[in-house]
Amino acid sequence: MTDDQNNIAPAAEPKEEKKFFGKPCKKCADLKNECEQYKTGWQRALADYQNLQKEMSARRAEWAEMSEQQILEEFIPVYEHLKMAVQGTDDNSSWLEGVKHVLKQFADILKNHGVEEIKTVGEKFNPELHEAVGYEPMEGVGEDEIIKEISSGFKMGERVIRAAKVIVTK
């Protein structure tokens, strides 16, 4: 052999064909396809699992919010009755001051949990927030304006827990 023949690199075999113990692999293409199918299936399964985790996390948060709302809904009538008890008296006894303090704490707790009273008297009637239980004519007041609150309404965030029962002008 000459030096020129030694310097020439032998023809490169395609990288795709590998040799197994010196022999070309006859099933390499089939095995690569099978490997790709497994990889694609694994990626889909992983994506499905991640989507399931996100969905379950969102559902848990929704369930927790619904539970909190349900508990708060049960306390609202107690708050309402305390409020009515305090409004009906002019007594300045220490007992009444204590009840007023409890009422304020109750209102603060509701507010801290995102529960707020729906504004009524002087507001324009909104069927999403208010329930009209009666209509009365009144001079000097615009039409569909709330003139009296029968029972308070409450909302938690943007969700109405209980619509306010009101009397509206005609």
C-alpha cells in the first residue's frame, strides 16, 4: 500500500446502522421506531399526569372555598340576630356594650374571610344583588331606588351568598 492509500479515510458507514459484534443490525430501524413510540407514549402519560395534578389542585381549592362559604353562611343568621338585638335598644349598659363589641368582632371576622354586606338603602335596585319584596311610592326618590332593607344580603368575593330583601320605589 502507498502512503496515499493509508491517508484516505475509509468510507464512513451511516451512523444509523450500528454493528452488533461486527455485524450490521438488521432490526435497528424497527427498534428505533419502537423506542420513539415508547418515548411518545411516556411523554403523553406524563402530560396527562401533570394535567390531572393541576385539575385536582384546582378542585381541592374549590372544595375548600365552598366549605368555608358554607360555614360562613351558617354564621350569618347569628350575626343578623345580634345586629337586630343591638339596633332595637337605646340602653347604654355595660352588657349592651359587650354585645356591640362581639358584633364588631363578628363583622371583622366575616370581612377577613371576604364576606361583605350588600349595600341597600339609597342604592339602585340590582336583581343580581337584591330581592324586591315590596314596592312603595315615595316622592323625591328616583324610580327603582331602595328605600328600606328587610334583611341584609351578603356576598363573598363576587359570589352572592344571600340576596338582600328590600323595598323599592315605584
